[in-house]
Amino acid sequence: MAVGEAGVVEVRVPRELWPRRGGWRGKLVSVARPGSRVEKGQVVAEVEIEKAVLEIESPVEGVVVWSLPEGSEVEPGSVIVRVESGGG
Amino acid sequence: MAVEAKPRLRISINGEYLRVARLVEGLGIATVCESALCPNIGECWGSGTATFMIMGDTCTRGCRFCYVKKGKPEPLDPGEPWRVAVAVKTLKLDYVTITSVDRDDLPDGGASHFAATVRAVKKLNPGVKVEALIPDFQGVREHVELVARSGLEVLAHNIETVRRLTPLVRDRRAGYEQSLRVLEYAKEARPGLVTKSSILLGLGEEWGEVVEAMRDLRSVGVDILVLSQYLRPSPKQLPVAKRYKLSEFRELAEIGRRLGFAYVVAHPLARTSYKAKEAYLAAIARMKGGGEEQAS
């Protein structure tokens, strides 16, 4: 997670997952749409990799203000959702 | 392959996870959790444990199910045993699994380094239980014995697949019989030693071949059996031929218990080191005759 513009939190494909073993890729198979209200810990995106489907949580409560289109190719560090913290 | 068929992993990176990540990176110790894209990394690191992979992160073999880097490894680091010991102490582990890459480039396959690591961990952490998941050391008895007699509690070596598929799945230098001999040599070196082996399911084996592999493992005295679902790490590895149902895992576990394994771990996401302490404790309780029957 990273805070971009004031109050907006970026949800990324975690770089910390298998941190020293890069090279894996995935496809965004579902994602919370802009305007959706999300709770802290709620799954906001699903990324399909070869081994599994990764369920990625929102680190904050708020409103989704931007999300990457479903079907996008992603890798560790890719921003997939932006959540306006506490917004709505 | 349908998305629904793949396991779903809830990704939650907590403080404990980050502490483990910083520690292993800081000490320069590889982990199989990262190298093999283990699906259980979140659960294990998140609860403050990891499986260390010694002798570098590059394997001299090219097994076709495995995601660990292949190539020419770096020279051995003589300071590594002590750093692993420090990691165990820092994480306050009372049970640790140590594995390694294959090192066919070394005269003893790395057996003396492996044994030195077990001894260093034991020296710095009195009372810790150590499980070593070893390579086959090309089937050289003396090298297996060196590790088996290094003071560890559990020696694991994975047969990985059934006899027929071994040439397809594993590197040509590996062998089904050779792996059985490794497990046999370990047991003969220290009769009280707990031995363990894993079979990956879903590579194209028949049910009867799995049962045959289980019988073969029992014939060389293996105590703990791990059955898990093969998950293809990347398009470069073998495709998944079948995804087993939980009911099939339960059925195979029951067959394993009837064959006499002291403990059977059977689950799609089970891996050799997953909940290794629990498997060890249950197995020794059963072997001493005081254990409960394992629930299915």
C-alpha cells in the first residue's frame, strides 16, 4: 500500500509476496469498480497467477476512486486499485 | 484450466511476515518459501516461521515441476550454518525445517555443509528440533549418513512422484530407486530417526501407482507421508494433469495409515515442511505407542 495524493491509498500487487523471487506475472480477473465502498480487509481484487488466485485486500476503509481494467496483466508492484480513505 | 480449480490465497502481509522477510534478507539466507513460490508463505511467515534453503538459491538439477532457479551455483559460504542458527534464534523457533538445493558440483553434494548447519543450529539453540529435507546426494550412502548422524530429529527426502513418471518429472540424475535407498540409508544409519517423504499428486499418475509408491516408502521404513497437489508454478513447468478432490486426499490418507505410516499429511496445499512440527509430534507419539489414532 502507498498513499498517493492526499487521502488516496494505492493498493498494489504486493512486492512482499515471495519478495526475492520476482518474475511472476498474473492477470487481474476481478476488481472493485470505482464508486464502490470497501471495508478495511475486504478483498478488492483477484489476480490469477499460474499457481493460484490471489485475493488482495484493501488496507483501508473508503471508496474506490480508480481501478485497473479487468483482464490487465499485472506483476509485483502493479497498482490495481486506488481507495479514497474514509471517503464517501 | 478454470480459475475456480486453482486454490485461492488470501494475501495478508502482517508485521510478523515483514519481520521474517527482513531477517532472512538481512542474513542473506534463501528460503524455499520464496524460491518455490510456496502457496503457504503468508500463513508461515505471518506466524513467524520459514523454511531455510541452504547452499544458495541455484540448483544444479532441472526437475520439471520445480520453480527453484537452475544453473551454476555460487561457491558455498562457510558462514551460512552460523547465520541459519542465528535466524532460528532470532525467530525463537523450537522446530525448524532446513532444506537445500541440489549441489552436484560439490564432491560430497553438500552433505558436510548440511550436517554443519544442523550442528550449528543445535549448538546455538539447545532444545530445538531440526528437520532436514535433503537432496539425494546421488545416492551415496556415506553422504546420507553424514546428515542422518548430525543430530537432527527428522530426515526428509522426497520421492516426488510415482515410479513410472520419475524420468519425466525429475532430473535425469534423480531416480525412484535411488530416493528409496536414500531413505533406507538414513533409517539404517540411525534406527530411531524419523523419516519422511512427499508425493506430489496431479502429474498424471494412476491411483494404483500412488498406492504402490506409498507401499514402497513404507518398505524402507518411512514414518511420515505428505501428499499434496501439484501446482504448476509457471508455463515453463509441467502442466497439472489432475486436481484431486479433498475426498480423494482423505481416502489416500486412510490407505496410508493402514499401510502403517505413523502420520499422514494429505491436503492440496500441504508441502513437506508445512506444519512439520505437528506431524513430527504426532508421529513420535504414535511410534511410542501412546498416540491417538490420527483423525481423518
